[in-house]
Amino acid sequence: MPRIAVVIRRFFDMVNNLAPAKAIVVIAVLSLAVKLGYIIILGGGLNTFPTEGTDVAFYHQAAVNLLHTGVFGDVPGKPTVAMPPGQSVFLAILYAVSNYSFAFAKLAHVALLTVAAVLTYLTGKGLASPSVGFWAGVLIAIDPAQAYLAGTFLSDSLFIFLMVLGIYLLARHQLYPRLGWLIGAGICFGLAGLTRNQGWLFAIALWLGALVTWGRLISIRVTTTVLIVTIVVISPWTWRNYRVTGQFIPVSVEGGLTLWASNNPEFVFRPPMPMSLPVYQAPVGLSGPAIDQYYRQRAITWILSHPVDFIVNGFRKVFALYNFDPMSWRPEVSGLYRLAGVFPYGIMLPFILVGLFPNLRRPKFRIVLWYLLFTTLMAILFYGDSRIRAPIQPYLYLYGVLGVQAVAGWAQSRHRQPADLLVNQRGDNK
């Protein structure tokens, strides 16, 4: 154990002296190699349409319709408010540039998550040290779940990139206060909110956190600036939704169904599947917003009527959020997914806990810690799994590396104490 600790400490010391440009190259090469290797070997290749994920068909069809008709929706010429537009708009841009090349679109998703890995390094470098940032960047670069997401047309790649960039800009503002960092962070959270509602909700949560803690979490002025920019970014789409439906819908109306799927009598660790089950039946003839309101009201009624079940399910959701096993309901891939969850996340999980608790009060980590708490609360309210965890995975690895560093330092100090005591005894004998 002491020898391993010495080796680990040497690795940390060696990376501290590594030039940032070299560190970025190493992380980028690892990320590209792992993600492209997965796509080519297990993901069906670059040129095939990715079938993983139930929302992929919608994103693709909405992107095609957007290019052909200029209207966002999965039915040509018929606008929808059912889903956020970000991923479909991103795909439409990629299709327009590449003449509908799936290979080009997949490479773009790989590039987004590769940049996210580099941003993880830069964030860790600023918040902790170059070595902590480097190893966190390496871990997220080789993470199998990130490679899987890069090979799909799901919204995860775009959302993760935007959130990691936004938090990096906030971290930069902590070190070098400038208005530009805040404007950039607000733009990122706004665009992330147009990809998933959690993006703009996090900007609100950050602002509320500043108010509740009287600015101790983060400056109220800072969070107000970020929130205003975020609102400005999503407001054109909110106006578009009002023109389509005549109702105030910030981004989309998917929240009601998601809330009901995660808070109903048949929920156990994850929403009951498939969506054709009787629990999801809704009255015929309702509009999209009306169906959303119907499911939301059912979920709220069930939560208020079954508070104990809601609390028990909350613990289950948190367990599923941070569990290394994705608990896939597909037997043909469950073993492979479980193995992918073990390395490196499952191995790092104990070290994440070790690194998290000693750093709870460190001012530099407050934004990251608030993001972890926000994601956990969202999981309790809705549901948690490895995909929901993916956006916070870079910061979990950041804490994990801090944990490894702490354990190695503790083991090395324990080994030195007997030797120092022996030296002192010899001196006393003389």
C-alpha cells in the first residue's frame, strides 16, 4: 500500500509539471480514440443511423422537417411544443452543412464530448490543481457511458457540452471576475435549456441558492446577471410557443409526462416501460399542453396522497442515479452496460465520497456542489439513472481524483510515521 501511494503521488507530481497544451492533447486523443473506437466496433459504424434511444427518431425527423418546411415538429408543417428544439436544430445544422451525412453528425457529437473532457481538465485545474484536472479529464475521456452517448443522436452530447462550458465560465469568473464570463455562462445555460429544460432551471436554482444563502453560495449580482441572459436566450422560443398554443410555455411541455412516469403506483427504481402500459393512458382528444397538464395533475395528486411512497421512491431514485449498474431492462445488453459502469466509475465511486466530504465547504467548489445537489433534487422529483448522471460525471470524477489524492497522502504519511519514530529513538539513544 505505501509503495502504491508513492507511485500515485509521483503521478500527480509529474502531471503538475506537464504543460497545459500537452495535457489537452493527451486528453483529446484519448477521448477521440475511445469514442471513435466504440462507434466503429460496437456502435454500428460512422455511416449508419444510430437507433439507440427512444427520442432519436423524433430529433432526426424534426431536423429534416425543419430544413424542408422551416417548422419544428415531427410531422411536416405541423408545429409542436412537446420537445425542446435544441438537439433537432443542432442536427439540422449538421445535415445542412454535410448533405445529411450521418458520419459528419456523429463526429460532431464526438467533438462536443471531447471538448467537454478538455473543459473538465481546465475546470479542475482552476478549482484544485493541474494534476487533479488532468486525471479527471482523462477519466471522463475514457468513460464508456460518454462514448456510448457520443455515438447516438440523443441530446446528451450537446447538453453536457453546454453545461460543462457554462460551469467552466462561472469558475473562471470566480478566479478572474469579468462580465464576459457571466454573459457566456448565461448563453450556455440558455442554449442548454433549449436542449433540456434542466439548463434554464439550473440558472433559476443558482439564483435561488444565492438568495437563500444571502450571497454566500455565490454573489446575487452574479446569478442575477446569468439568469437574465438565460431568460433572454430562451425568450424567443417562449414567444414562439405562445403564438403556437396561446399559453405560456418556456421551452416545452414534456415535464408533465416525465413527472407522472416517475411518480405513480407502478414506479420501482425507474419508470414503468413501455409507454403503452395502461398507467400512461390519457383521455382522447386533448391538446399537447392539456395532456401535459393532465399528467402533471395526476402526479401531484399521487405525491400528496402517498407521501411515504414518494420518499421511499426518492431514495430509490438517488440510488439509481449514483449506482454504477445502469439496471437496463434489456437483457441482451445489461451485462455489457454493467461492466462499462464498473470501469472507471464503479472503481472511483468510493474515492468520490472520500473526495466530496472534505471539500464541501471550499468556496471554489460551491458552484459544482450546487450543480450536483440540483441534479440530485431533479432525480428525486423525476428519476435518476446513468444518463441523468452523465452531465455531472465530470465533477464526480473531479471529486474522485481528490479522493485518490487524499487516500494516497494518508497512506504515505502513515508509512512515514514509524520510520520517523525510529529515527528519533536512535537519536535519543545516542
